[in-house]
Amino acid sequence: MILPSAQWPYLQALIRLLLALAIGLFVGAERERRGKEIGLRTFGFAALLGGLGGLLGDSYALLSIILLGVLVILLNVQTLHAGQGTQLTTSAALLVVGFTGVLCGQGHTLTPAAVAVMTAALLAWKEPLAGFTLGLTEVELRSAILLAILAFVLYPALPEGSLDPWHLFEPREILVTVMLIAGLGFVNYILLKVYGARGIELTGFLGGLVNSSVAVGELAQRVQETHSQMTDVAYRGILLAIAAMILRNSVLLLILAPVALAAAAPALGLMLVACAVLAFRLRRSATVTEPQAAPVLNLQSPFSLKSALKFGAILLIIQACSMLAQQTLGQIGVYAVSLFGGLFSSASTVAAAAGLVTNGSISPSVAGLCAVIASLTSVLISLPLVLQSHEKQLIRRLSWGIAFIMLFGILGVLAQATVLHSFVQ
């Protein structure tokens, strides 16, 4: 009697199994390097087992995962009898590799490869991740939990569309914008905690991404405390904090209203160029005797319930004022609101302008100019913060620097206006 047989496409099946094996060996190499008993070969076999299950069908895929679970139990029982404790992390990684093998057997490529990279990263970055979590404060942990609640609990419960006839109050749009602004600030706040002590430039830049006004004020205060010994490095840090604010506003426009970024790009781009020229020109001529220790910025986590409500309130007020100003004063009124909004929060002002573009209240070119005006105002507000330090050398340098940056921004606006005028004609 001839046994029944099933023919698989040879090359296709081989590629799937080889991908599963490569993933198993990739993750197993990290375990092998750490001297774990469950290492290279075990992970390779686990991935092949999952790959064969995926090729045979859903029932066999489930069976392969069950068999892998039994293997994990036996391995942990063995380590317990040997007095080595349980291998929970390695066991979890082994199960994940088994699932990725199933995906490979079913014909998936990108997803199992991405999961393998993430698994290997989690295994390899044990010490940095542990140090990072132990360094988190209770306030920062609550901020992360609040972000998750807003994103996964509150957002789905909010009604879609606007709740008023003027299309001003759209709960979901406002919440997304608040999460975006505060979330960007929170991520950069964490980065500042991790890397901020490695240099004044990085401290100023990351601090500017969180809150440029606080970063500028703190850097100016450090100059006063060190009796002008940190003038050059603080000046570079302030310039990079301003550049970070401009970059953040550009990213907000790119995400919320990409069409408006085209109108603001010349001015914002030239402002960034001006900041870079001033900062790196000074860096090249800086003396080696100047202390390079980075100051500690007293920044609070930008993602808290108070901050979220503040962002939302400012955003809603600026949007309402812009709408009212447009109806009464036209575009001049919208620009005036952006000018005053930049004094309080340039990020919220940019987000408000982007929201007005989305609902069709203003044109993308007007929103782009509003973003530029808010950014220029935020740049100008840095000078009064530095004046409080009473350091004449820093004040003089920053005055010229701010004038240079604003000049480039105005030139960018004029260039954009000239191009638009020529295009219309």
C-alpha cells in the first residue's frame, strides 16, 4: 500500500523554516552569551517546532505551542531541583520565539522578525532597563499611567465630532493634541534625566524640547551662580533650547497639519539655521579651560493631570479666540492671538492653528504664519528670562543672537510671501 502524501512547495517551505531557525538562533545567541542553560540550540529547536506547526495548520500550531509549554515546565523543574531557581525571563522568551516560529510557518515575515528584534533587545538591555525603572519617581510613574489612561480608556469613550455649531470643541481632537504635546515633552523629559548630565548642549536641547522657557531661565541662573564662568556654554545651551522649541513646533505642524508646514518651513528652517550657526560658531572658538559640567535643570514632568488640563484649556481658549478674532478682525486678529499665545505656550498655539486648518476655519498659509509668529514670540520671551540673571555679557550676546534668529525668521516669511505672490500672478 502507498501511504498518502502531501506535497509542499519546497522552496517556500524551506524559506519559512530557515527564517524561523534564524530568529531562534538570533535570540538564543543572547542567552548563550549570558551562559544560560537554555541557549542557542534550544531556541533554534523551539523556533523550528513553531515553524512546522505553522506549516501544518492551526491545530498543529496550537499543539506545537502546548509542547513548548511542557518543555518550559520541565526545564524550570530541572533548574529548581538543581537549586538554580526558575528561569522565567528565558522561558518567556522561549515561548515568544515559538510563536514567532508559528508566524514564519504561516508565511509572515516582517512581524516575526520585528518581534525577534524586540525580544533580543529586552533580553540584552536588562541592566539599563532595570536601572531606568529603579530611577523613576512616583510622579513620573503616575504620569506614564495617566498617559495610558487618556489613550486607552478616555479616548475611546469620547464622542466623535464637534459638540458645538462652531466646530470649536471636538473632544477627541483636543485630547489627541494634548497627548501629543505633553507626550513629546514627557519622552524628552525622560531622555533629559538619562542623558542630560553628559553635556551642556544636550541638556539645553532636551530641556528646550520639554519647556524652552524653563531651560533658558535655569541656564541663565547657572551663569549667575558660577560668576560668569559658564557664559559660553550656557549661551550655547540657550541657543540649542531655542532650536529645540522651533523643531518641536515644526514636528507638531507636520503631524497635525502637514499642509501648513509648507508655509512655515522657510521661516522655521532659517531660524534653525541661525541657531546652529551661532551655537557651533561659538563652540569652535570656545576655550578649553572653561568648565563643561552640565547644570541640572529643575524641570517637572510635563505629563500630569494639571499639565493635561492646562494644555487643553490653553488650546481651547486659543482656538476660540482665533475664531472670534477672525470673524471680527480677519487674518490680523488670528495673527494677534498667535502673538499673545506664544507668550504662554507656543506649542499650544501651533496646535490650535493646526486644528483650525483641519476644520477649515483658516487656510494652511495663515496657520503656517501663525506658527512662525508663535515661535518668534517664544524666542523673544527668552530675553526677559536672561535679564533676570543680571549677567551683562550673556545678556549682550543673547540680545544679538535673538535679533539674528528673528531676522532670519522674518526673512523666511518675506521669502514665502514673495513666492506665493509670484505664484498667484
